[in-house]
Amino acid sequence: MKRLLYILLILFIPFAFSCKHGVKVKEPFIPVFSTYKSDTAKNDNPVPKNEIFYGILTPVEICTIFDRLGIPYNNATLNPVSNRDQYLSSSKASINTGVYGVDFGYLKVFGIGQQMIDYMVTIRDMCNKLGIPDSYLTEPIRKVQSDISEPDTIMFLMDAAYTRMEAHLREGGRESTAGLMVMGGWVEAMFIATQLVYNPEKPDPEVIQRIAQQKYTLTSLLSFLKNYYDDPVVVYYSKKLKYLKNYFDSFDIYFKKGDLEIDTTRQVFRSTGSKMTVSIETLNKIRDYIYKLRTEMVTP
């Protein structure tokens, strides 16, 4: 489903990526956790290349893991729409427009109709606070009210709406507002992943891999936010994200020599697997820090 258009947010980020961002290529070794697939020499069919998105960790990716692990729907972790009236500052409204966008994507995966509408209306209300025309959300809301059975169409309309919102902010010289939206969305997606999917008592290799791979996104996100240091709120949260980055920098991800392709156009790695040195202790620190950061962001 086109990666569900990166759930509204990825078009905000003009990520430029190269191997300088920490991709390591070494001979295989024995890591703490391994998601590397076994050698295919004994098989008739080669292992297909996996695509690792180094953009935003989307709710679709998260919820695909939910489905595979048989984890039931749970919306208790989402930011309640009742908070929207309490976000009075522009920075809080910007951050939580990103948060609510990711929450909407989460609900869409499970087909929760009325709540989807509630979150879309909330996003529209947040746009009003930011001086963004609410007409950008009119068609997506009308569509989901009339025919919720067309998820691709709904997501296409929402993606178009967020693209227009981003363009509106840029034209008004308010790029930092778009940056805060992106940051809020990434933190919310990580929050969903670490609170609802990651189980430290019985860690799943795919979950570990998805979370660990966000070290690439975090590096790119910090580079993106650096463009808007004239905004003190951006500076404030960048410092917090740099602290989080220390945890990601404490482990490495390795790929076999000759088994890594980087597609900067689609923002993916292609390889048959990878190995990493991340520990449960580090993952728990990432989870706990994300929890504190997200709590601060959504608290009015």
C-alpha cells in the first residue's frame, strides 16, 4: 500500500543520506541480538533483499508487527482528542499536530471509523490554531464519513492535505513549525513501538530491529532540525533528542560486505539481513526516555 504514504509525515523531511550516517559493513560476528537470516547456500532460492526504511518509523510498520505477534488493538496509549483545546502555544499545537497525525494512522490500520473521524477533526482544529486553512482537511473528512472502506483513497487525501499544510507553512516562513510536526510524529511512532510492541521480558527480533534502525532516522531528524535553530523550542527539543541519540550511539548495526545497497531516492537500505550489538538494557533506556519525552510533549 505504498508504505501507506509514510503516514502523512515523510514528505516533510528532505532527508539526504549517505554511508557517513553510521552504516557499518563488517564480517559477521555474534551480536547480543541478531535479525540476520541464515546463509542461503543450502537453499535453492536465495534470500530476497529486505528493504529497511531509514525514514520515519510509521504506524503501518508498527501495526504490521502488532498483527504478526497477535497483539490486540489498544488505543489507551494514544493522545486523547480532549487535550486539543489545551494546546494554547504554537509550539504545542505544532508538535501535537504531528502526534495526532500518527495516532490517526494507527487507528486507520485497525479501521476504527468514528475515532478516525474524531482525530481528523482534531487535526483540523489544530490547523486552525496554526493559521493553516482548515479547508485542507474538508475533503478527507467528507470522504471518511461517506466511505470508510477506501483506506488508500483516504490516506492519499490526508497525505495531500499534509503536503499543502507544509507548503503553506514554508510560504509563510514558518518552516520550524513543520519541523516540530515531524518531530512530534516521530516521537509518537516510537512511543507506540516501545510501549505497545516491545516486550523486554520476551523481546521479538523484528521489533528490536525496527526500533534499533531508528538510529539512522534520529541522525537525519537532528540534521533537519538544525536548520531551524532560530526557534528556541526547536533548540530545546533538539538537545533532548541528542541525549536520546547517546543511547542509539552505544550500539552498532552491521551488514555483510557486498550485501548492502542504499537507495537514497526511496530512502531504503536493501540487504538480506543485519546484525546488531544492542542490549535489552539499552532498549529499556530508549523506551523509558521516549516515554518521558512524549509525556512532556502531549502534556498541556
